[in-house]
Amino acid sequence: MKKTFAALLMLTVSLPVAAQDLGQKPPSDTPVEVTEEEGLSGSVSFEGNLEDLGIAIPSFATDRDAPTPANSGGTAALGRELAQVVYNDLKNNGLFKPVGPSALPQPSFGEITAPAWGIWSGRSAEMLVEGYVRAGADGRLTVGCYLYDVQLQKELARAGWVVPPADWRRAAHKCADLVYSRLSGESPFFDSRIAYIAETGPKGNRVKRLAIMDSDGANHRFITNGRATALTPRYSPDYRKLMYLSYVDKNPRIYVYDIGTGRQTLVTQSTNPTFAPRWSPDGKWVLYSMAVAGNTDIYRVSAQGGQSVRLTDTPGIDIGGSYSPDGRQIVFESDRSGSQQCYVMNADGSNQRRISFGGGRCATPEWSPRGDQIAFTNASSFNISVMNPSGGGVRTLTHGWQDEAPTWAPNGRVIQFFRTERNTGKTALYQVDLTGRNERRLATPVDGSDPAWGPILP
């Protein structure tokens, strides 16, 4: 993947106003080395719940209103759009209470490093996010982002990036990631992408195409043309590839699609029904399920292709397979006990044991990137639930009519899933955080199912 997104300065201490420029043009497309002089600078004055934390996000300033291919309005208009994306990211995750640029005064370029504290304290803002955008002679954009504690009148963090005009949204997502991480203490997830199955057509004859988009639904594009049904996409751990199941001439094939080159590689194919391919954390292996002579088991095959190894061998249906983050265990679903339940086994298939005993049915389990939770579909009520790896601490997060197929954000705090409408069969993508209180629908140009959240972009 071509490295055009260059971090210039990350999480340093405050610099004098004379040194406010975060982004000199790097000599090449190689990322400039990130400096970290004193780590996170300063403490945060706010001691309440994050849900009550007021964050002001005014329009990003510009030194001069210069034309840019990023939009038709120049850098001044782009500054408003950058701030709006940051606002939407922080608002939609449900953890903060931001105020966006449409309701706030516009700071001058000089105020980005010397905020007018009286303006912001008078608006009851505990935190302030200010930024700027400049157009370079080569057409690229320099975007700076600052986080301030208004009560302490102190800078908490800053970062800057030089990006091609087409990547301006990535700079905004990086800014939101900076704020989120600094204030929550958690890993970020806004600068990531989502793969899903785009669905069109009548209920009984759906056309299913592979599609990808940013975490907020922007920069959407279709990967497959729909002539062959595509299912269950998953990003590779290095983010460069997508694996998915395709039915060509009604025969299942597992493909790996290289996002950078557009090339597609066949991993394995069969005339037997095949389900749910999943990567191992190191990207070397692929798990999948296959039905042979009426018995469905879980298999493992090299991501480069080759001979498959069967990991389960019990009467009934064993489906799924989601590795723990360390790659040592696999969680899967099986009806060997008489109903759909979730099980865990070692990566080599040994020590298979049931973990779900809540009285309902457990399906489509997915291990959290943190390793401390497993999300699953409660197949009795068709809602999204979570439990710990031993099966305890079960909590239901959603209450839709038919919610299924959870996939985790890179930081393990937010879960994406798809919901099917009653009667119509229409599907849509949703997100919910681990509190279960913050649920939202993610806009897609067509119906969506089988979402897969990729890791943070480099």
C-alpha cells in the first residue's frame, strides 16, 4: 500500500507560537518519523463522566483561502468540513457531548495556537479542539489538530499530517482519534474502514456485492460486480487484503482480494457447502466451515492455499471460528448439544468445550481485539450480546427484530452488526457500544449485511 499519509508531529509538549507550523512538506512519500518528547502533556481538569464532557469543535482555520482539489470552496470551506467530520466522529460514538462548527464562532489562524480562552469558557466548554488546513504549492494539504483544556488553559495534545487532497477525511479522522485517545485513554478507531455485503433486489433474489467504505460510511466503493454472490468478508491483519466467500456457478470459493493491486487469489474451492472464512491473527491461516455428507466441520488451510486440515469431527453442525487475539484459541458455534451453542477449542482443535449456558442459543461468536469479550448473536431473540471468554457476564446490547453477525471495532469498544427488517427482508448496518446505550444506523447507498471492521489504518 502506497504510504502517502505522513504523520508530522504527534503528542508533543506545547511549542512556542513562533513554531506553530505542524507541517512542513516531507521530502518524499515516506512517513516522517514521529517525535514524542514528553508523551502526553498535562493533566485533564474534567473529573465527571465522559458523557457529560463538553467539547467545542469550531471550524478549522486557514492562513489564506486557497483553492484545492479537495472541494469546490477552497481551504476555508474545507476547514468547516474537517471540523464537521471530527464533530460527527466524536458525537456518533456516544462517549462525549461535542458542539460542532455550525454553532460556534470561527477562530482566526493565529488563535489556533493561542486560543481566546474567554470565548470558550463563556460557552461552558471543558475541552476545545482547534485546527487548521493549508494548501501547499504541490497541491497537498497540511492539516493541524490541537486539543486544549479550557479550564487549565493548557494544550493537551497536538498532531499534524500532510495528505493528498483526496485524503482530507483521513486527517479529520486522525484528529478525532487523537482527541478520543487522549480523553478516554482507549485506542482509537475512527481512521479505519469497513467491508460489508451490499444487497439489492427483491427479498427472494438478492444480489450481493462486496463493498468497502470508511468507518463513517464515506468513500464508498463496490469491489465485486454482483454476478457471483459474495458473503462474509474479513480484513487481513495487515489491512492490505480482504477475504470473502464467493459462489460462482453455485460452487463456493474462498478468495483473497488485494486492495492495493485489485488482484484476486483463490485460497480453496469445493463443491460442498462452505461457510464463514476467517483469518488467523498472524494472517497465515484461514478457518472455514464445510459440509461433507451431511456433517459440517471446521477446517484450517494456509492463506496461500493447499491442503485443508479438519479441526472438528462431531455429529452435527460446527460453524464459524474466530481466533483469540493471541491466536491460541478459537471460538465457534455448534449444535452438538442439541441446540446452537458457543464453544472454545485450542488452535489445533484440541480441548473443545462449551462456554454458553444461558438458556438461549449462541451463534456467530467473534472474539474482541482486547481478548476480554466475545460478541455473539443470541439466536433465541436475535439480538447482539457479549460474554467473557469463559461464558460468564452475559449482557444483551441490542433489542432489534433481527440483529446478527457482530464484528468489533479495532479498539474493542464498539460492535457493528446488521439488522433485518420484519416482512420486507431489507437489511442495514448498525453500531452499538459496550454500554448498549449508544446505537446508530450507518448510512449505506444500498442495503447492507455481513459487516467486517478492519484495523486502524497506518
